[in-house]
Amino acid sequence: MTSRLRNAVTNQEFLITAEVAPPKGSNPTRMLKVAQKLKNRVHAVNITDGSRAVLRMSSLAASVILLNNGIEPVCQVACRDRNVIGLQADLMGASALGITNILALTGDPVKAGDHKKAKAVFELESVRLLRLINKLNQGIDFNDKKLPDEPLNLFAGAAVDPQLKSWSGLQKRFERKIEAGAQFFQSQMITDFDKLDKFMAQIASVGNKPILAGIFLLKSAKNAQFINKYVPGVDIPQSTIDRLAQATDPLQEGIAIAAEQVKTAKTLCQGVHLMAVKKEELIPEILDLAGIEAIDD
């Protein structure tokens, strides 16, 4: 199967991905319904792997379901729940099943989620996971043994937060991920586009890898205040909160804000990653407002 995302990166197109959570149970109907609406609007649908350490269907299984329905996934892989045996086994399975886009993540801490007594693994973190993927793509396992049944064919991405307070720490971590084999970067939710601009000019330009700015659909002033309170590293400006509070239709105002942010991101970086928790069906409207056309097959 030809990867739409990988081809778009190669062709230096403006990249668009959107986040969808797997079902909490065995029925993927809702996930498929919203993913189908995104099919010709994004290069790939990003499937979370236990985001916020909350139990859901495995990202690999959910990605296979999407692929079987003609939708290209980005399969998130977090280090929290698997040792190196389990990680390698899942990555081999993903490659064999045609799931080639992998977002390598450390993973959220167990205590943040709904199974606080579960045992965290964290044998690797995201940089070491990227290195492992790179080795597997070369036909070598974690122990430097040759894979007898062919190398993998994975296209690995990584997360980045241009709004980190430690500029030197951000630069060092970004460069380590480039060295480890990251082919694209998906940012955390962007609220300060001046910092994104500075990051693109001073750090990302050296790596020559596409950066997708994280754009989050804010549904109301209360939603924005909740995110400010509970999501580390996020600082939604008071002006944005006031704008939502004063709107007669806060959700529609949130759509307008997200569309404006997509337009701004397009002038600064190579793509956007859209997050609209429980409102993913509104992503096409955001893209329409931002002037982003449908993607041809």
C-alpha cells in the first residue's frame, strides 16, 4: 500500500492529520464514522495509544480497522505499557499488517489515568523507541541480532512541544529525536504562535523535518479554563477565553478560532495536527473555514 502521509512528506505538501481515540469497548462504529468523514480531508488519522493513561482499545487493532476501511492511520505507540519484547512484537505486527506510520511516544504516567494501580513499564522512552524502530527497519533487533524474516518498513514520527520553558532542553531533545530517526514531528497543543515561530526559525530549521502544529478545538470558555488548569504546559490566553465567553455560540466561535490558528500555522510550519475531542466530525468545517481543500486520492 502506498502511504499518503509519506508521499506528502516527500512532496513537501502541507500536511494534515487529525486525532481520533479508539473505542472503549469492542464496537468501533463511532470511531469509523468520524474517521470516514476525515478520509479525504487529512493525510492520515492519528490513533491514540492509551492517551492520558485511560483504557481504550489498542491503537494497533484500531489502526488495522481503519486501514481495512480505506483510511490511512498513524498508530501511536507508547512505552508505558510494554517492555522491549512487547514493543518489538507490536512493531513487527504493525509492519506486516501495513501499518507503517508510527508516532513514538513515552506515554502519560499511570497515575494520570483510570487504572492508577496498574504497573507502569517505561523500559524505553520516546528517543530510545525511535532508535529501536530505526534498527528494526534495518533488519536488526534490540539485541543487535539480524531479523531472519526481513526488515520492517516503518515511518516514524515524534512529539515536540515548542512552548517548553527550557529552550536548551527543547533543542537537545529535538536534536536527539532527529538523530534517532524521526521523520516528522507532531506538536502539543499550540497556544503561543510566537513561540512556534521562534522554534521553527531557531531549532526546527536545522532538522529539515516537517512540523505539524497541534490545533485544538475549544468548545467553550469553561473547556478552555479546564485545559489551562489540568493540562501541563498549556496556557490559553485570557483573550481567547473571553472571546469564547462572550460568543452567542461558543462552539462555533471555537471552530472559527481553530480555523484562524490553522491559517497562522500554515505561514509558519509544514502542517497541522487537529484535535477535536468528541467533536471530530467538525474538523472538515474547520478546514473549510481555513481554506484547506480536500485531499485527492
